[in-house]
Amino acid sequence: MTAKNIALLAGGFTGEYEVSIKSAKNIAANLNPAKYAVYTILINRDHWFYQSENEIVDIDKNDFSIMLDGKKIQFDFAFITVHGTPGEDGKLQGYLDMLSIPYNTCDATTSAITMNKAYTKAIVEGIHGLHTAKSMRLLERDMHDVAIIAASLKFPLFIKPNNGGSSVGMSKVYNVAGLPDALTKAFNEDDQILVEEFIKGREFSIGVARLHGKIKVLPATEIITSKDFFDYEAKYTDGISKEITPADLPPAKTEKIAGIVTEVYLRLNCKGMVRIDFILLENTNEFYFIEINTTPGQSAASLIPQQVRAAGMDLSEFYGDLIEG
């Protein structure tokens, strides 16, 4: 059996470049070398290239191929692990679609929609058992009257970029006085932002993947952070957050959550693996949808690899199944 040529796409145009490189290293280490010849392709704004031990080879973007030792290598499959743009927002997916190269993530439409938090919330609204925080979407070009925001929503409020995937630019605000700075910080990251009522409760993240044609819900992770909320620093700084996988939840609650996140996956027409973040509201334990990540981190310590191990599954098989479809 000939090994399939896999283009492992990493890097991207955002502050999560380094996280993406770590994800790619872990995926490459866990793909069966007997089945897959893995080529890590690095993408930045002005250069797409493959770096072998002794040379850097440019990608021919006309057919997404490389020339190695005088031989043209074309790819049977693209494994995208670029967080943010262009790997999580549909741009790479659209390019690969035009070349008829299969890939591991949601399609271009779903990727683009799920990068927009407000649009995603509008689509999942109405799923039985799912709630969303009351929010307002603001556009940078409009005037922002903090008095209107304060009158429309209850403090404390979360202010976050609408299209960000990495918790950069987020603030928690307790009164009107804190709004102007928080709006500026979020608008530095995006020209659309979301102002959302704060949901107090336990925070979780759960992986969902389609394997062998069936939707598999992985064990949930509970995230306990010593910070006020789970921002970029809490996500990527050792010791600030504690992640408990599998989360301590009663079987009936686990089953109910699995039903809700499966419906989210179906309604958004997801493919491959995604990660859904949610909060169980204090006192009532109602499920509040936060967001969905369609190219979740895959470093050895990331949540999905933790959850795959907790499910008693082999990570190498898991990644292989994503390629085989």
C-alpha cells in the first residue's frame, strides 16, 4: 500500500501562529508513517513553503504542489491546523475546494460563519436545551452610545471581537465607566464586536468529531481559571488555569450535553473535529452556548488530545480516521 501524501498546513496570519506550529508537530508525531507521508507546509502572508531538513521549497499555488529532488509531489489530503485566518475562516477551504483536494475541517461556508460569533449564535438559537447570553453586535463605523449599551444589557458584560478565535481583545466590564476602554481594546482586533451579558457558572469545552460516518462526542473538560475569565493569557500561560478531563458531571447531564452539542454540529453542518465551549449556569445548570472552534488546538496538552485520551482512544487512530473520513 502506497502512503498517502498529506499536506499538514500550519502557521497563519494571526497571533496564534506559534500555537499552530505546536499543533502541527503533535499531529505529525501521531500520524502513522506507514500510511501517511506528512509534509508540514507553513503559511504566512507572503510565503507558503515546505521546510525539509536541508532546504526551503516554495509551494506552487497553481496546483498546490512542491518540487522535491526534481520530483513533483501532489497531495492526496490537506490537514489544516491553522488557527484564525486563513485556516479557520474558510479561505483555505475555498482554495482547496477549487483544486478538489479533500481536507479535515468544516467546509468554507461553515468555517466562515462560525468565525462570526453573532451569526453562529443566531443559527444555534432554538436548539432544545441550549441558551445564549443576551448580546449586542457593534460595528466600528457606527456611533456607540455607552448609555444605550448600559440600558439594554445587565452588567457585568463581556466585550469581545466578533471574529476572533483566540480570546485576544476580550474584557469584562462591571459598569459604564469601563465600557469605552473595553470597546477600544476589542475594536483593535476586529471591526465588529460583541457585547454580551456575563454568564456565571462552570465553564466547559467539549470535542465533537465525525468518525467512520458517525458523530462521536468526546468527554468534556472543565476549565477552572484563577483569572476573572478564560482569556488568551489564561489559555496559554502555565498554572493560571486548571483543566479537568473528563469533567465531573452526572451521567444524565453528560447525556443531555451530548445531545445538545450533536445538534449544534448538525445544524452548523460541521465536518471533521470541532470544539464547543459552554457554561452551565450557576444554580440551574442550564446549558449556555459560548462559541465553536472549527480548528481547535492540537498540541500534546490541548483539550482535544486530552479528551481523546480520556475516551480511551488512540490519538494516532483518531487523526487517521479524520483523514479517512
